[in-house]
Amino acid sequence: MKTLRHHAWLALFALGVALPVVVRNDYSLTVMSTAYIFALATVGLNLITGYTGQFNLAHGGFLAIGAYTVGILTVDHQVPFWIAFACAGVVTTALGFLVGIVSLRLKGHYFSIFTLCVGYIIFLVIEKWDDFTHGVVGIIGIPAPPAIGPISFENPLPLYYLTLAFLAAGMWLMRRIVDSLLGRTFIAIRNSEHLAQSLGINLMRNKLLAFLISTFYAGLAGGLYAGFVRFLGPDLAGIDHTFDMTMYMVVGGIGTLAGPLVGALALPWVTQTLQFMQSYRFLVFGPMLIALLIFLPHGIVGLYLNLRMRRNARRAPSAAPVRGTASGDGHA
């Protein structure tokens, strides 16, 4: 089964590599590159929300922190892009530690409300602190990632492959995390904090670690976004981006490895397809989303995992129960 999953991931990566051969226009590559960036951030959100059970509503704010770190360092201080990009992950994680050490003492919806307030504070700081963040004017003229050898990132095609490479690396690392004992610890905390604590699991330390990894992913995604779009405004820290990433998780399959990826890649194309309807497209997209949540409450990947579990149960009725549910270990 592990070999099959390994081959499936390789096939998915091969499709991403081959896509520019099939789709030969810059607009489609730009849409996919943006989707890859937000997929990377959503994978991080899924770790703290889907696997650890803490719904972080400040994730879009941390994405903006990573982007503004790159923007401020490169534009205002002429720091080389890749150094600024590394600083984006470090700065976001450091601020995530300060937020997490306070917010993770709260539970359930209290934690979510607290992080919602944190996200709004991040938005206000970016919008109002003109001397530091450029306020509502935004940061203009962020340099593109510098060339690596003969590869220049001034055009959409190499930028597409750059974002794909970071997404693939992020997915590989996340798979190693969720398949490890640490990942099982996160799942145990999500399923029952009291039971996990009775087993000797340090709740605060592990929840904080999941929160830091999550914010690190958001920071890197924000740094990529800054180098890709090359313009930043306060709206990047808006709560709507967090809700978009939450929607990607829910539609794809929250608490599964492939779910955020599926949701983040599928939904932007659905909205793009419905653009011909202009402002009326949400009258179609909204009911479609509601129907999906009603009939597929565990998401697309969750449906696949449930079907696979039932098929394996029918094949081996006398065997031990098969691992993996829509909200369980999430290996798909």
C-alpha cells in the first residue's frame, strides 16, 4: 500500500511537471503558480487544524508577515531575495511562537476567537504603520527571485516550476511529519486531549510545535507570494484568505495529507471556469459548495479513504480493522 501511495505521489508530481507542455499560456501558469503557493500555506494550516484540532484563524496574517518580511527587506533595505526569503520563515515562526505560547492555553472556540483577533491586529498593523509597511500604498517593486545558474525567474514558466518545487518539498516534509510518531501525537491530541495527556503527552509542547511548523509553512508561502506577485497590499492579511484556505481543507478533506492540495488546486479552477458569469458566478459556486459539504462532509479525499476502507474490509472480513478514515491518519 505504501508503494502504491508513493507511485501516486510521483504520478501527481509528473503531471505538474508536464502541465506547461499541455497548457501553453502564461495566464494558466500564473493561476497554477498562485494555487501552488496557497496550497503550501494550506498544508501548514491543515497540520494545526486538521491533525492537531486547533482552528487557527490568523493563518492568513502569518502568510502576510512572511510576504512583508521579503518585501520590506528587499525593497527598503536591499537585502538579497533568498536571504530575505529565509528570514520570512524565521520571522513568521518567531512571531508564531509569541502568539502560540499565549493562544494555545485556550481551547476550542476560545482559541479560534483569539487567533481571529490576532489576525485582525496583523491586518491593522500592516495597514496603519505607514513608515514600516508602506500602509495602504503597499510595497511596489519587489524583485523577482534571482537566477539559479542559467535559470532566470523573470518569466511565468520558471516561476511555475519554482513554486511547484517548493510545494513538492513541502508535501514531502509534511508526509514525513504526519507518518512519524510526532504526527501520531498530533492526531492523539486532536482526538482527545484528556486521553493524550493521560498517556504522558505534553499537550502544550506538542501543540506549540504544530503551531510553529504551521506558521513556518505560511511564512515560506508568503515569501514565495512576494517574489511571484512583486506587489503587496494590506488585503493580503485579510481574514478572507484564511477562510479560503479553510475552504480548501474542507472541500479536499481536512485532516488528510492530500486534501488541502486537492482543494487548493481544484477550487481556483472552478472559480476561473465560472468567470464568464461575472458577479453571478457565486450564485452557482455557492450552492455547489454547500452541496459538496452536505453530501461529502469529509471532503473529496475523505470520500476516497472511506471507499478504500470499505473495499479492504470486504476483502478481508476476518482481518483486523483497516487503518485510515476520512479524519483519521489521512495518508492519502
